[in-house]
Amino acid sequence: MTISLLILSFNNSILVKGYVIFFLILVLIMVLIYFFQGFFWLWNALIVWRRENHTLANMLTLFIGIITLAFPIVNFVFADRKMGPLGTFINAFVSLSILYILFCVISFMAAAMLFTFRKPRPDKQFIIVLGAGLLNGDQVSPLLASRIDKGIQFYHQVVAKTGKAPLMICSGGQGGDETVPEGRAMREYAIQHGIAAEHVVAEDRSKTTLQNMLFSKQIVAAHNLPLNNGIYVSNDYHIFRAGIYAQQAGLNIQGLGAKTSRFFVPNATIREYIALLMNHKKFHLVMFTLILVVSGLSMVLR
């Protein structure tokens, strides 16, 4: 806005026309990017549908794609003057809500990216590997295997640098569709891939990430290890939220992210974002109430 006002103040027709052309090109690029991302979400949803389970959680990108492409049309309809004050209210509420959600998304993405820049030093005394679902009730899935493999890799780095083996804690309880606890299946996988049995233990009671941290903390304390000299391992998209739970559990430790299949990253990131929103329901409820009030005022003023 400052640049625009400055250029207009020069009162130079060539400069103003050039700036208007530049501005229109910029708007066109933004519109193209907007619709491109809408089709990207739909394309990603198709890939997830083909490669993953057909669950509601795995269809998040489908819903976002539909909303992204439909919003301009819906917004245009409700912006029609024939809708009167009601159209003003709906348009204001939807627009402000989307802006607020986008602000939260950008904040989340920025914080998550900054969080992954911190790489733990290979001098830790314990490694907490966070569980995930098992295949066929008792088999380590590729996603879970990537976490364990990352923990094993860091284990060997610690041994190479310090000459001492850290304690690996495989943390995960038993789900309703699982025949064995995740922690035990993870421990067997780690042993099969070169970790000595005395250096890896199973935490098999946790049902949530917070419980992963709390119950693993008890194991760390039972082995007389310093609570702040370890790491936790998960997939890269989960590191930020897992770090929040680690802090809540009293573990001031860093996270180490395992790679995730690219096609699954958008859907997984959205799930992480929604989970963080649910952790602060009261705050967001207040914000949406304020948006509702502002939208109501816009209708009254109209």
C-alpha cells in the first residue's frame, strides 16, 4: 500500500500505467496459484485414496480442494446485492473466518519449519521412538519402520561418538484392531535390526502422544538417566506437536524426524494442524465469536 501511494503521488502517467500493469500481472499470478492449489489438493486426495485406507482422516485434502475451488463461486453469489444484509453477513463471516484460519496455518507452518531446523547432537542417553499403527494387527508398518530406523541410525551415531549405548524406548500401546502392543512389536523390530536386547525396552501402555511422553519419562527415571538428555523420534510432520507434548510431560528434549512419503505429507500436516487447533478450543471459540460479532456489525451498518 505504501509503494502504491508513493507511485500515485508522483503523478507520472507512464510510471502509474506501468505499476498498474505490474499489479494486474501480480493479481493474475495469485489467482492462478489459488486455483492451482485447489487442483493440487484434489490430485493429492486421489493419490492418498489409491495408496492408503479409505478413512475420513485420509480425505482431508479432498475436502480442502473442494472448498478452495468452490469458495470463489459461493463468495460471488453471496456478494450479490440482491442478497441484501444477509449476504453481507455471510460474506463477511466466511471471508474473515478463512483469513483467520489461513493466519493460523501460516503460523503453524512457520513454527513447524523452524522447529525441524534444530538437530540433536549424538551424545544423548535415551531415545524415545513414538509408535504408530500396526499392519494386520501385529506387523510394523512402513511409516512406523521409518521411525524405528531413524532411531537406530541415531543410536549408532551416539555409540560411535561416545562409546556408550543409549537406551531406546519403543513407546506405543495396543489399539482396538491390534493383537500386540505397538511398543513390543517395535522392540522386536529394533532387535532384529541390530539393537542389543538389553538396550531397548517397550513402553506398551500409552494411547496418545502425551502418554507416550509421560510413560517413557517413568522408564527414563527408573533407569536413573537425566530427563533432559535424550531425544524423541517420529515422522517429520509430527515433530512439532510431539515437542509440545514432551514439554508438557516435563521432558526438555529435541525431536528427530523420519522422512515421510511425499504424497502423504499434505494430508498428515493438515491432521497435525487440526489436532493443534483442538488443543486450544477455547481460544479459537473466542476468536470466531469476535468474527461473528464483526460480521453482524457489517450487516447492521449495511
